[in-house]
Amino acid sequence: MTAFRRLPGGGRIDRSRTLGFTFDGQRLFGRPGDTLASALLANGKLLVGRSFKYHRPRGFLSAGIEEPNGLFTIGEGNRAEPNIPGTMVPLSDGLVARSQNAWPSPAFDLMAVNSIAAPILGAGFYYKTFIGPFRKSWMFYEPFIRKAAGMGKADAAPDGARYDVEYGFTDVLVIGSGPAGLAAALTAGRAGAKVLLAEQDSELGGSLLAETSEALERWRTDTLAELRSLPRVTLLTRATAQGIYDGNQVTVAQHVAQGQLLHVIRARSIVHAAGSLERPLVFSNNDRPGVMLSSAVRSYLNRHAVAPAERAVLATNNDAAYSTAFALAEAGVAVTIAEERMAPAGDLLAQAAALGIAIFPNAGIADTFGGSQLKAVRLKGRHSVTIDCDVLAVSGGWNPAVHLSSHGGIKPKYDPAIAAFVPGGFAETHFGAGGTIGHFGWQACVRDGETAGKGALAACGIGKSPRAIDPPGVRDDRAYGIAVSRDPFDVSLPGKAFVDFQHDVTAKDIKVAHQEGFHSVEHLKRYTTLGMATDQGKTSNVNAIAMMAGLRGIGPEAAGTTTFRPPFSPLTVGALAGRSVGKHFRPVRRSPLHDWHARNGCTFIEAGLWMRAWYYDWAGPTPETAYVREMELVRKGVGIADVSTLGKIDVQGPDAAEFLNRVYVNGFAKLPVGKARYGVMLNDDGIVLDDGTTSRISDTQFYMTTTTAQAGEVMSWLEYLLQCHWTDLKVHVASLTDEWGGMAVSGPDSRKALELAFPEADVSNEGLPYMGVKDIPFGGTTVRLMRLSFSGELAYEVHCPANFTIALWEHILQAAAPLGIRPYGLEALASLRIEKGHVAGLELDHRNSLDDLGLGKMAAREKPYIGKELRFREAMQAPDRWSLVGLEALEPGKKLRGASILFAADDEIKGHGRGYITSVTWSTELNRFIALGLYQGGLRHEGEEIIAAFPLKNEQVRLRIVSPHFIDKEGTRLHA
Amino acid sequence: MLDARSPLASAYSFEAKDIAIREEGGFTLTQVAGFGKGFEKSLAEAVGKLPARIGVAQANDAFTVLRIAPQQFWCVGEAAPAGLSGECLITPLSSGRCRIRVEGAHARRTLARGSAIDFDRSAFKPGQFVMTGIHHTPVLIHCVDAEVFHVYAMRTFALAVWEWLVDAAEGLVAGN
């Protein structure tokens, strides 16, 4: 005998089609229009899972998003998603569902042994028990506890679902599609507003979907038909508003074909019509499969045509639940009502009598009986009778869904008239309607929705008056009668009385929390875990608050609520990440020469967002071997390297020279046209910002280069200075980093290479002296030749518009082929500059001063420049500052590693040391490891022997502090 | 002559129902800046009418002119504007930007999956442009026609932006 059965008629299911699905491997069938929950019930599957802590048998409590028990892992393989309420899953053909937290099955769960230990597993048990006997005991116990208690497990494989994010803008966002939401949307839509309605269900209508009234259904379908005809109205289903943020930004997560779509909505106005959630009653063994919310029983009956087999008991403290009793009776179910109130309304009594429903006033439920399925209930009070039943429908009243309206920080307030919390208010452009604000009748909801819709229109500045909404053709609303028992719950009764079904928190746990001093609802939550987990206490919070308030002798309004935060319902992290995963985790930045590198044996390395040419296979199969050969090529012949990643900035205007003169520490006002100059700029706090060369192209135009790493920051800095500080200067700046590509042609034969490549240009020492710059026309474009050296060798940079960079690169390679020219990569480029002692991004660590880097002497004494004043403050002049040094390894057999910590020879190798290695390389010239580093006191210690420690590998290497200029200190080579 | 090469040379045009994404090269982009009204007068003589405000593109005979910032314009045409006075500060940017054409009924939603801009027809109309971001990189999006958009992406990020847009379009086509 099963507890539920599919009715032969009625409901919103499509009886012409059958859908096959599996539950724990068993093949079952349902109908389009079913949810997984209704289909399981129709198949007699009342027991669908086990509880979190005690592994007690559980069935569905609700028919909606508040479901605490019926959680499943849906899907297979990398599309499996755990902890999904079966109440929110529309049935589809081939759907695969698995139960959770039960082994081997919910019907026979070995972990139910936990129930034996239940008496000691109460609130605070973990905190008290597993804290000892040793300091790290918790770390030992935790894996076992997590294994024994828990929910579904996420698969370790990459998620196979697709997640998208889409930005949207609307005049009016309506949250919820019940009568209030539909009325609000139609009101706004009729006035021509752009309306977006988000409904978490797969169908539109909210509470209307659980009704059988023809008048209500006609109103719903007519309203939807008109909404669908309005071009500026968008209706989303399976779309849950998850969070509301500043500026009326709302995130709405929608289930779509291959995964989820996260709508990030900016709404000019928001209508909250999220409805309300029924709360359960607390009594002994109130968690048996078959104990369900009254609204859920009605929804399964009316919407899905799934009814209790024969007998139902309804326990209520309010009038609203009677409609469930009446619907059950009309479907042929024998119904008994256990009424907590002394005297229910006369019209309800009359209607119940007409349907043969027995009512026990002042009764309620004392206990339930059964194992994996409810068999009977015992009433409390004078009518202490036991009644056999298939289902116990419970209704403890209705809680307005105040979650979203609270996200902005407005706390809910208690409304004694409905014995529930309602929104404490709304932000200026927000409006509430219907169940969300504690108005439960059909007429009231529609009126509310219309009023809220008009308010939203006004908030959007839309003055047009829409046609009035026709009310549904049903009788006037009756008052919502509710009387909440104030008797303290008797925790001495046998059996467990659950308040929070999902986390197995009982009434006794709340009493224990009170006894131990956790009186605040926030403390209660943390101590008992009540209101945590996937349902976030949607069915438990208000009952718990009322209980704690009772124990404290205060009202619920004084106890208050915990803080509501996004997301409203469980949201997979993938939905937040969207497409920013894998290949799209971050944008890849490619040099104009990228395609050439890729075709010609280059191995790339990530450098920030850039993909840079690291080394080439002509030089060797590994970076360790290749860069040495590439360095030798540059030191002895000629090589070509991609330097397109350098920041490049166009500085133009009558005051460009004056501007640069203020930005750089050294003089630029008198830089001649056709010359470049190395410059350093400081932040206004005197710390080095960046360095680079800037060339004067004309009287009013300069071509600045920056380090790759600091290009964006320097550009922003220049714009800031011009727009905020020196608005009187007539200067425009523009980034040319993308516009111009660049290559370094380096080595003793580099001049010969350019002569071969550009036979028309004079690149002699006189025609293009050191730091000389000239633009030449070549190949239909402009080529900029700059005699600059990063390697310390005779070298040039050749820049041109990026469209032509590959062609120009190939031209130089071909023209200079007789010289043996070949490309060299970033590893060699960096190593060459270390040998020369050029500082780069690794040394410029945003903490060093000019003097730290040995560049103090290049700063102008007379002229003002940014950072000048603060550069000379006391701390910046301290003799023990970490300053640039060269380092030579003294132990030939040992490898020297970057980031090694530096210690004086007699220091204990411990702590932060006296500095660190910033850059390191094998020197082909010196035949040993060399490095640049920052060391306390810098070159005052030149000649001293120190120690480089690399604790991660327990390595130490003896070093000597030397000048950072390892080669060609006189500059003979670059001036050749 | 040196051959020009686009960073999207290795990318294939994407075409599906209601959406097409392809590179639309062959343009010359020149940034012209200056101070005061003199340079604007000179620029107008060279390229035609200037747009009155930022965010509006003025389509003239040979040039589409976009006012991108105070005292800064982009001039897009087959060639660079000629005959500009010395008051005009000229910065060629043709190599620095790629122009990606996004076209079709899904174009607006494709763009909305990368950029927090209101792409509704009533809010973003032909002739308007926005400077925004796609995939964390700066782009300028010009609404050329009701269902046709030009996305000017930075050259070095162009392939990343392209792949992002194509992926977004694929999601839409798949019903996501």
C-alpha cells in the first residue's frame, strides 16, 4: 500500500505523454508537468532520503523552494549537481536522480546507527566533545564527522554544465509571478514600461497553480496572454532572484538548456512579490515521511493530481489550511482536522461538515507513528485519540518571504496580526505586494500588485496611467484567522520534535542553547546550526525565534531575526563564475609577432596577461639550455627579440616637454629632436614608479616607452596628472602599446644587420649615434629606429605600426641572414640585462627609492619633479635601506635561485634576512651564477661574502657582493 | 611593401542562425586631439560635421567621426584625414585596434554577455557608441545599425575578445 496515488483526472500534467526517469537506479515514469517530487510521490516513493545528522527517514515536506528534506543529486558524470530540491526540478525524459546521505539506500541506511547515539548528539555536542584531549584533536575528528553527516558530494571533475552571465536593464523588475506579481507586471507593462518578471518555478502563476478555481485560472491565463503580447515585457521562468545589491542590481539565476544563465539586472524599480512560505508545526516525530505542509499537499493534489491514498489528517492553527482539507475531501480522501484553536470560523465548520470532515478543536498533534512511512497520529489535548492516516498535513501559519527585501539591510519586523515577520520597509524605489507583505487573499494580492506596479511606474518617471486590472472573479477575501499557541513546547515528550528538518535541530536543542546562554537568535543559529545549510531555515527560523522568545519571556518582535544575505537559494559557484573559467579565465594578451613565434619553434611563457616568447627551439629543447645559446648569439653576433610588450605612449602638445620634465626626475625640457633619453619617474611619495626611454620625435611630440609591467599604471598616472593637477598644460597622451610593435636587434653585428635591412638609411655611428632616434619610410609604412641597448651590446630597437611588425621582422631576418641572425627570447633578454646591471620590474618593487637603485645621481638638482620633496625624507635616506647590489656565486656546483633570502655570513639563517635576490641568471661571460638583489646597506658591503638561503629546498649558497654592472662597465660595447 | 597582418588572421568568421561575427578590417583609424575651438574647426573642414557630444558617431561622406573624450575624436575612414592644421594632434591607431562586426538578431544579447551596458534597442540606437569593456579589456562598441555593431578591440587583446564573443554567441545559439 502506497501513501499516494495518481488521480485519474485533473492537475496540470500532460497525460498524453510519459516521461521515463531513474531514482537510485530504478526506472520510473511520470508526466510532463510533474516535478521530480510529484513524480516520485505518484510512484509511491514517500521515503526519499535520510536526515543530516541522525539519518532518520525523510520524505518531502514541501512542494517548493523551501524543501529541507527531499534533496537529490541530479544528473550524471560531470553534469551531476548535488543538493537539488526535488520540488524544484521539472521532470524530464531521462532524468537521473540519486538520493543523498544514505548508504546503501534511504530504505536501508547503515548510518541510521547514529540514531542510537542520538541522546548525546544534541546541540553543542561537537564543540564540547571534539575539542580535546589534544590541541589538534578537531583536525583528527573532522573528516570522520563530515563523512557521517552531510549532504550531496560535488564531483571533482570539471563541471560539464555551461554557465553564462548576461547583463540586463529594465524599468521594473517584478520578483514572483503569483497574483500580486502578475498584476504588478501587467500594470507596468500596460503603461509601456520595460518589465522583467522573474519566477523561480517552471510555470507562471505562483500560488494560483495550486488552485482549481476556474475563475482564478481564467484570470491567470488572461493576464499571461496580455503580458506575452506586450513587446517590452519579458517573463523568465526557473529564474530565481538570488540577491539584491546597491543601485538596484539584482542577480537572477535561471536554469537554461545546458546549465544556468545568471542575469545581472539593473532595475529602476523593483516589485517584491515573492509570496510567502508555510511553516510547519513542532511536535514529537514530526519528521516522518508523510508529514507535509498543508500547502504542499494541496499543490500535489491540485497541480500534479497526486493525492493521499485514503486518509489524511490536517493539523492547523489557521484558516488558510482548510482549503487543503476541502480539496482532499473533494478528491475522495477521508479527512480529519486537528484544530489547535478552540473555535474555528463558523463558515469553515459548515463547509467541513458538508464534506464529511471531522474536526477536533483545541487538539493538535501529540505524536506520530510509523517507520519509513507515516501510519498514524495521536492527537493531543482532550481528544487523545490515535488516527490512522497516509498523510499528515500541517500548517503553522504563513511566513512572508522577507529574504530579498532584507538584503539591503532593512530588518524585518514582527506583525502580530499574522504571527509572522514582514518586511521592515522598502528602499525608495522598491515596492511590496501580496504575500511578501503579509496580505494573503486573492483580491488583496491583485490590488497590492496593481498599486505596486503604479508605484514602480512613478519611481521610473513614467506618468502614463494604465488601465485598471480586472480582479479575479472570485468571492471577496476572508480574514486570515490564526492563533499561535503560546504554550511552551514540552521537551520531555518522547521522540524528537524537529524545528529545523535539514540540520536535525530539535525543540530540545533550542532549550539547551537557552540554558547555555545562547539567547540571541544569531548565537542560537551558530550554536545549533539552525537555519544554516541549503534551505537557510526557510521553514524553521520563525518557529525557532518564537521558541527562543518564549524561553526568554519576550515576544518574537524583541527576539528579532538573523541576517538575510544572498543567495536566496543555493547557487552553484559555476553560475557566479560564468564563462570566466578555463580558456576564458582571463584575457590573453598577444604580441603583434605572436603568430610568427608560434610558427617558428617558440615556447611561450605567461608574463602577466602577456604570452611572451620565452625561448626558441633552434637554441635548445629546454629553457636552461636554450637561453645560454641565445645569450651567446647576442654577445658574439646578432640576435633579434620581440619587445612589443613595452608600454608605449604618445605625448603630444605644446607643453609636452614641460610635462615630461615634471614627470621624470631627470631633465627632458632640452632633449633634442631625434634623441632618446633614459628616464625614471617617481610616485608623489618619492618611491620609484617606473623607468624607460623617451624619444623626441618633434618639438611637440614625444614617444615614451615604459616597462611592460607598469605600462597601464604609467598611462593612468599621466592622465591623472593632466586631468587633475596640471590642467593648464596643453598636452594629450595616448597609449601606443597596441599600435606599435617593436623588436630589439642586438649584438656586435647589429649595425651590419640594419645596414642590410635598410640600405637606404644611414645607421652609422654618426648617422644614428647612441641614443639617437630616426623615423624612416620603409615598405609603405614608417619605421622608427632607436639606438638603445638593454643588453649592454651595440643594439637598436626597431618599431613600426603593429600591422606590419611580422613583415618587418621577417624582412630583417632574411636580410641579415648572412650574419647568422636568429631570434632570442625573454629568458635570454632578461639574462643579458642582468649581466649589464639594468634594473627592471623585479627590482622596482614599489618600495625602493632612486638611491636604493643607484640612480640618485641622475636626478636633477634644480628643477622640480614629482616625488622630489618626499624623496629626501629621513627614512628614505637611511643608510641601512635595502639597496641594489650585484651578487656573484662563490660555489660553482650550486644553483642560485631567484627570491633567495640574503643573510650576512655570520647571521643565523632565520627570518626575513637582510634582503633578497630579485633576478638571477647563469652568466655566459663570467661562467657562473650572478644575480641582482636588494640588500641592507647595499654596496657599502661591496666585497663582503654573504649567504643566499632558499628555505623551500633547504639550500644555501655563498655569494660575494659586487657592483651590479657585471660586464662592460665603461660602455665600450654599446657605444661601438 | 610590407604585408599587413591582422591579429585575427587565424580566426574564422562565426556564423549561425541570427548571429554572425567577423572581422571588418580595411579601415584607417586616426585619433585627433587638440585644444580650444580652432582644432575642431580644422578637423571639421577635413572630415565634415563633428558630433556634438561624447557617445555619438557622426557618419559623414568619407569619415565616421566619434567624439571619444573632451577634445578628442576618432576618425574612421579609408584613409587618414588630410590637410589638418598644426593645432591638431594626430595619433594613428589603425594598427592598434581591430574591428569586429557583430550582426544579427542575437547581436545585442551577445554583447550583453560581455559588457554591462544597456543594449536594448530603445537605449542603444544606431549612431551611438559606448566605451566599455569586454572580457576585462577596453572596447568601443558602435551601433552601426539596429542589428549591426562594430566592436573596436585593442589589438593585443583582439583574439581574446573575439573568442569571448564567439563563445557567448555559441551559448545563445545553444539555447543557454
